[in-house]
Amino acid sequence: ARVAAVRAGPLEGTTELLIKYEGWAAKWDEWVPRDSGRLRLYRPDELTLSSLPDEVLLIILSQLACSLSLRRASAVCRSWRARLRRGQRDADQLFESAWLNLPVVDPLDGRVCLGVAGALARAPAGERLRLSAGTKLRPHDSQLVCARAVHLVADAGAALCDGTLHLHGGEGEGEGGLVEGLAISHFRDEAVVVHTGTWTLRGCSIASSRKSRAVTAVTVRPGAALRLESCSVRNALSAAMLHDGAELRAVECVFDNTRTGVISRGGHLELERCRVEAPCDVVLKLNPRTTGHATANRVKCSLFGGWQRPVGFRRHSNVGLPAAEEAAEAEEGAEAEMAAEAAAAAAASGRATLRSPPAAADPPRFESRRRRAGRRRRRRRVCRRGREAGRLPRAPPPG
């Protein structure tokens, strides 16, 4: 910076200097008192941060563990902005090792400078966010929207109270988004809604905010993908709702006091090493278009109940099933092993592999027991009305 002009200050005997910053527009010029602690004579032989080599400056900046501090440092001057520009290998390593602790509080007056909702809505893809311990997000700010695939880690005691977490993420945003260790309570609305992108929920707990069961806990929209790792869902009508064209994989999760484990309208479902606690009516209600498998799960109820198993959905090594379902699962496993052995033998002998049956034009229709009983009642009612109409006297011919 340099001194552009001098004038008398507002008080008698004081002087103000017009400071012009090199490389900055005139709107940033400011009048500073002569005795201000911000002024210091420039010495060409003095070592400053701007004159340091890039390697030394990056080592100093690596001590900043907060990503917001790194962004503030990049706004100091053009030289630092060029060195901390995203897309460079060294700058990316600095931002990847830094966290943004939320909410951001001003140390001077204790005012919240950046809230959780604002940070999630504006954070770039791949940003690492951390909820401070004991953070309680109340109903007035409970609708949290993650606009991009970020990494959100919650410390002990951080919770979203009676709200919904909306997850968005575009294609090509790295390995996808992550939400870890967050406790969510809900009742009338879903706890988590995955709209787009690929997301992972790890170590999260979802429960009803009241004594009665809440609505569906997790919803995966068409085109989205979700992976549940070591999560727990308690007191809900259903743990997850899977739409057509979506993907859901649950690994080592716990579903407790849910009427239904997973309901699907299509898509791909993988259920591995999960535990379903009583009371639960049925674990899976699957559309015939659903594909995937259920492997090594511990259940205390029927796996499909009155619903039919989709053709493209496999099950094996599940524990706690009723006797009839255990026998059916063992039979399906034996058939799968025989088919695998036959395919291996055909490949070894050089013959052509077995042809798969042609796909049906329409998927087989599935009906629950209640729906089948209602259809039979309607058919009997129509037949009874027809018989009654046949016993009525015919109208006399005209004339």
C-alpha cells in the first residue's frame, strides 16, 4: 500500500492518511489515522509472508485446520489467492485436511456468523463439515438441505430434532456424500430423503419423536443411491421406501419396532447382516421389478409374509425365518447351486452356456391376502346382483 493524500483529522491536532492498496480498485481506498497501529513503514529488505517461497508458505498455511480460515487467507491478496486456488494439488491437499466446524461463532460478541442450514446450502462438493458437540437443530431450522455431495460428521450429542434431511448431489462429484454420527428424530415427515446422487449414512440413529410410530424413516427417490452402514431405525411404520430406479444397500443395520422393514416400488435392494427386532409384521414388501438379495440377516418374523418374492431377488443364509420360508430358501439355494454347477460344466466342456428364459412382457401381478379376498367379494357381489336382476319381471312390449 501507499499514501495517496493527507488531511486534517476530525479532532484538533490529528492527521489522516489516504491509503491506496496496490492492485486494488479505488473503492477499497480508506482514510486511516496517522497514529493507527495498522500503519508501518515499508522496508524492502524485510522478510514478509508474501515474499516467502511457496513451499514455506504452504507449510505455514497447513497449520490452519479450519477451511473458513483458509478461504479468508485466500482473500488477503492476489498472491495468496493464486496459491490457494482450488484445482491445484497443494491447495487441494490443504482443503482436504481442513474441517469447517458448525455453527461458526464470532469470538468477539458470540454471534453466529454462519449457521448449519446456510453452510449446507452453499458448501461446494467435497467440503468437510463438522457439527459441534451438543448442537441441537430445532424445528424452526429443521429442514436441512444438502445442495451438493459433502461430508457431514456430527460429534457426540449433535442431533436434528423433529426435522428432515434432504440430500442432493450431482453426477461426477467424487465418491458421493457422507453423513456420519447424526441423530435424527421425526414423526409426520421422513427423516432422510435422498433426491439425487450417491450418499452414505454411517452410524446414524433415526427414531420417532413421540411414543407412537412415525412415518417412513428413509426415502430414496428415482435415480438416487443410498448406503446405510451400522445405522438404527426405531419406532417407524417402515424403515425405508425404495422408488423405481433407485438403489439401497443396508449393511449391519438394526430395524426395531417397525411394521415393515423395506418397501419397494422397484429398483435394486441389498440387505446384508441386518437385524430386525420384534414387533414387525414383515421384513420386505417388494415390487416384482425389484432386484437384489437378502443375505445373512437375523429376523424375528416372516421375510415376505403374504407378498410374493420377485423373480430377480435372491435370499440365503437368513436366520430366524418361519419353517416354511426356511424350507423354501433351502430349496432355492439348492436350485441355484445346481444351476451354477451346470453352467460350470457347460463352460468346461466347451458347450454353449445355458440360455436364459425370455423376459416377460409384463411383470407378474402380486396381491396380498386382503386384496385377493376383496376381489373375491366384489366378484360374488356382481354375480348376486345379476341373479337378482334376472328374477325381476320384464317390462311389457310397447303398444
